Amino acid sequence: RCSAICPEFVETDFSMATAQSEPDPVAALAARRTIASIPRGRKLEETGAFAAYLASDQAAWITGQFDAIDGGYAPTPMEGPGAAVVIPKEGGCLCAELGNNLAAVLSRFR
């Protein structure tokens, strides 16, 4: 099985520090939080929980999907920093950063 996780804005220490470097940090953070239908930043743990679900037996029939975890921002799958492929295997899972190289990464798993 192979599926891609394609997140939008995640509130991490890095993204919060990046917002603080903007001329108006409060406005920059508000803009990122309200870009999607769900008006808040996503937590890193939410992406981790979804990755764990995809690697579980409960998701045995989910494969070949590009799962946008973006609060309703993108109507189609995305590529970009943070997008990852999760491949379940016995004893854990493999995870590969996609970045902007979706086709190249997926070709390694065919």
C-alpha cells in the first residue's frame, strides 16, 4: 500500500517563529490560520495520527491516495514542503518526504 499525506499549514515552533519575523506577526499568523475552511492552524499531532491510521490495518483498503490534510484549502491533491508518503510494513512504516518531487518519489515505490 502507498498513500501520500499532503498537509497545508502546520503550527510548529518553526512556523510560529517564521510568523514572528513578518512585519505584522499577528496578521501573518491570522492569514495562515484562516486560509482554509477550518479557521485554525493544524497541529503536528493531527498529521501524525493520520499517518498512524494509514499505516494501520484499519486502512488496509486505502492505497494510491493523495490525502490533502488542509482544512478544506485545496480541492485537489498538493505537492510541496511537508507532503509525505506513508508505506505500511510489518513492524512500522516507511515515510518519504515528497517536496515538489511527487512523481519521482512515487516511482521508487512501484
